[in-house]
Amino acid sequence: MTDILTVTLNPALDVSTSTDKVRDTHKLRCTAAIFHPGGGGINVARVVHRLGGDCLALYPAGGVNGELLVQLLAQEQVPGHCLPIAGQTRESFSVHETCSGRDFRFVLPGPELSRQDWQGLLDIVSQFEAAPHYVVGSGSLPPGVPADFYARLARLAQAQGSRLVLDTSGPALATALAQGVYLVKPSLRELRELTGQPLTDEPQWREAAQQLIRKGQAQIVALSLGEDGALLVTANQAWRALGLPVQVASTIGAGDSFVGGLVWALNRQDDLEQALRHAMAAGAAALLAAGTALCQPADMERLYREVSIRPA
């Protein structure tokens, strides 16, 4: 039994480094590589675990990269259930350009999963004796996985009485919303793609989010606005959180930290405004660390007091 189950279809061995300036055709002398276990749901589980939450990370992994991924998760003592696969777990490579502060991210597609692989993950979810309070589906779908995988996961969660939190994009996002989820975290770009609207100001953002809710596609929308903060919307309430000014070491993993802080807070029955405050603090705290180190509890606690939230 676990309170929060995260499902990651396309985990990655995250490799990060830095160099002064990224230039084509030149050999770029980089700093020593940093390795982290990565992938949306895995990162969410890492955050929930370090905040003291009860969680389990479910994911497929294979090859040498998969072995290292399992080892890195074990080093962080994150509870996990690995489904072995024949393919090689992908690498994601990021370079921080020190002269500009920009991050360059190179993301591979990942190994092809067989029907037996992805169905095996759903079977594991269905076999829990006690359903998790929250199921978090986060990240991209690798080759071989149908676009409606998260829709299938949503149906399964609904049947078991779990609340599905979704953070993905493209057809995987659209098909899952057609099924209906508890909470979805789109970016502004993703919300524009879903609605086909330009969405140029806050009232339009709120209305677009509430459209999803009225259609039964989600009960809560957490709209990510990047450095401009976030908007949390329900059927009859909305809150706007402003971005926190912090010294950015890396932008990687901030969104996953946001989701981790949000679900952790919701699971301990914080109200929605408090949960948004925790999510913002977690996302901002992740910006302070290089690579995919994610947020640290001390930084999150400090930044929590600095979050500015108002009704929207």
C-alpha cells in the first residue's frame, strides 16, 4: 500500500554538465558530469519522498542505463518498483551555458516498449490491495506505447477510487482529458493547443481552465506559467501565484518539483491555496540546484513564506 503512486513510462538517466559557451563545430570543454535518476514520475516521487511523503515510483527500465537508474534511486532511498524490459533506458543530456545562464537539453526518444511491457505496468497498478490516494502519471510516452495509455490509467484509477494527477503533453494529454482526470498541470502552450485559443491574459487563462472543468475533463487545473508563476483553478475558485525571484542554477526538474510539492500537500489534506504555495516553493527551490537535483526541503520551507498568492 502507498499513498502516492507515480507512473513513469519513459524514465531517463539524466546526465548534466556545464560549459562556458555552446558553439557549433567546436569541442566544448565541460565540467564533470552529474548523474540523476530522471523522468517525470520518478522526479515527483523523489520530491515526495524527501518531503516525508509515502510514495512508490513505478517504471520500466533496462540495460546498463536502467541498472544505474535503479542504483541512483536506491541511493536516495526512494521506494520503487522496476519492471525489467529488453530495451536500453534512455539518457537525457543537458548542458548549462555559464555565460548566459541558458540550459540546452537533448532528449532521446527512449526504448520501444512492447504491449506486454506497458500492459504489465497497468496490471501492477490494478493489483494493489489498497488503492493509492493519488496516482501521478507524468512524462512522455516512449515508442510502442499507445497514445491513450494515460486514458487507460485514468479509467483504472477511477475504478479503484484513486485520484489521477496528470502532467504530459500532446495526444497523450488530450486522450486522457477526454476520459477525465482529477488534476492536470498543463503549460500555457499546452493549454493553447488544447483549446485552439491565443489565451493572452489571465481572465482568458482562467476561463480556458474552467472550460476543461465544465466539460468534465478535470476537477482541478494547475496552469504552469514558467517564471510568471502559476494559476490554480477549480469550478468556482482560482488563485494566482507569482513567480519567485531566485538565483537560477538550472531550470530542469522545476515542473516535476512543483507537482511533487502539490501532491504531497494535497495528500496531507492541505487546502488548495496552501498546496499551491507548497508547489510554488518546491518549483522555485529546484531552480537553485544544478542538473536534476530537484528541490530540497530546507529551501522549500524558506521559500514557502515568500510565495505571493491572490484570488484570480
